[in-house]
Amino acid sequence: SPTPVNVTVTGAAGQIGYALLFRIASGQLLGPDVPVRLRLLEIPQGVKAAEGTAMELEDCAFPLLAGIDIFDNPTDGFAGTNIGLLVGARPRTKGMERGDLLEANGGIFGPQGAAINAGAADDVRILVVGNPANTNALIAASHAPDVPSDRFTAMTRLDHNRALSQAATKAGVPVSQVRRLTIWGNHSATQYPDLFHAEIDGAPATALTDDSTWLTDDFIPTVATRGAAIIEARGASSAASAANAAVDHVRDWVHGTPKGDWTSAGIVSDGSYGVPEGLVSSFPVVSRDGRWEIVQGLEVGDFSRERIDASVKELVEERDAVRSLGLI
Ligand code: NAI
């Protein structure tokens, strides 16, 4: 039987972890023929709850689950890792300034990047979910000089899926008929969900883009602030939908995106579309042969340019802040 793939999940005892681990173990991440060995990484206070989740994973008797180990330090947590889902992060608490938030997360993602550099498998692929996801990915990558930087990605797939759903509802079609939309920039309220290249049932989505009031006052803010709306309604932040998006991201990365479509992911910029090289920004991407490639040659009009630039400006500010804190 094939060698199990080592999947490390950080923040394993958290709510996204709880929604994610069972899907990985059931085969939805890598497919029905690939056994997985889970490595759960938590802080010491989270270990007991992670042990409880591990007991439940055992009780599912998943045929593909080859083993579960729990760690409270990144060195062991990332030893031999093929796929790392970096979910655990330091949330913003009351009165916390942005600099404090970046610094606290630098203290998590710097050491995790170093542990990945030291001990992960040669084919390691990293998805950062924990916020601020783009800048956390940048910090981790900068501590892993021996790992190609294209192996570090940040999750904007939840934003992408939210945008697909909103666009489908507006157009009155199933989500499967909406293709080629893009999330640009930061996974934050400045993100820009772009419908100008989108297709509905194979035709340009002009019915949506011509409605500039809907676009500006409804679609863009609804997608960009959906996370806050979920918190308001549920009393807790998005968890199942975030886990679902993480599964979508990794599955497409490993197995490829469908022909004729693309998706969105935060990847290290090569300078495309005027996004400064080295920033982790969301782009339209396809996955081929296990690598993300930015979709090239899309026309970017003034409406889009202004919004992409605003989100990229925020990414530059975050990068400059972590640089001045000595975190990268
Ligand atoms: P949660 O608070 O339920 O769980 C976080 C877990 O991470 C806790 O169990 C905590 O003990 C653990 N943790 C903290 N520091 C750690 C470290 N250094 N190493 C290992 N584990 C650590 O949070 P939840 O709801 O699961 O969310 C996790 C993160 O995902 C948050 O930062 C949230 O903002 C982010 N998120 C990102 C989304 C995206 O689209 N990129 C969407 C939704 C959430």
C-alpha cells in the first residue's frame, strides 16, 4: 500500500481544526487512495483538547488514517511534514494594536517557518489559514530559506467561495456555472473580489458587472465583510466553511485546477499585475503539475486597478511593519 502522507495541522484543538481533521482523515483532502498520518500541533494548553479530538478520530475508524500524533512544539510537529495547514494563530484581542498583533504572530510563524526549514519533507507544501494569513505566510517563508518560497501560501479560497456563491445567487444560477472570478490582495476587508473576467454558464458575466451599484454597494462589501457577518450571526467565526476552503485549496494544489477555470490563492508575488515581488498576495491562479501559476494577461481596468492597489498597499504596510519589528 502507498506510503502515508504526513499532514500537520496547527491549532488542531480549535474550531477550524475540529471541522478540518475529519475531512482530511476521511480522504477528502488527498483522495480515496492516499493514506494520511496526522500530526496535530498545539500549544501546551491545547494538548488535552487535541487528545480528545484524536480519540474521536480513532472512533471514526477511517480506513485511510494511518496514525495520529500530538505535539506541543513546532520542531517535532513539522518533522517529515508533506502538507502543513497552519491554522493556529494569535487572535486580536481588545485594545491590541496592529503592531502587537503582528508581533505576537511573528512569535508563532517565525519559529514554525524555521521548524519547517529544518525538518519538513522535501516536497512540503504550506497553507497558512491563521490571520493575518498573508503576512503570517510571509513571516514563515522568510524563516525557511531552504524551502522554495512558492511552497508557502495563504488562504483566500474562502473569500473566493463566498464570491462564487454571491455571484451565483445574483445571476440565479447554480454555483457550478460561475467561473473565473478572482480575489486580489489581502485576506482582509480590503480584498478585491473581481467579476470582470467571470463567466456565467460560459458567457461573460456582464449582467453582474453592468450593475455597478450592486457591484460596489452589495457584492464587494458582502464578500469582504462576510467573516464579520458570520460572527454576528453565529456568535463564533467561520469554521466549517474555512475548513472546507482549506480542503479545496490543498486538493487543487495537489491535483490541479479544473480545465477552463481558475481559483484564488495567496502566493508569493513574482511582480505580476504590479504587485511588488515577494509580497504574499491573492491572485487568479491555476495549479499545474503541483505548482500554482498566476493567470497572466488579464486586462485590469481602472475600477479594478484602484481596488487591487488599495489592498496591496495594506500588504506593503504589513510587510514594512513586520520588517521594522525584525520579524522577517
Ligand atoms: P480557535 O481559537 O478556535 O483555535 C485556534 C487554536 O490554535 C487554539 O486551539 C489554540 O490553542 C491554537 N494555537 C494558538 N497558538 C498556537 C501555536 N503557536 N501553535 C499551535 N497551535 C496554536 O480559532 P479558529 O476559529 O480555529 O481560527 C483559527 C485562525 O484561522 C484564526 O486566526 C482565524 O482568524 C483564522 N481564519 C482564517 C480564515 C481565512 O479565510 N484565511 C477564515 C477563518 C478563520
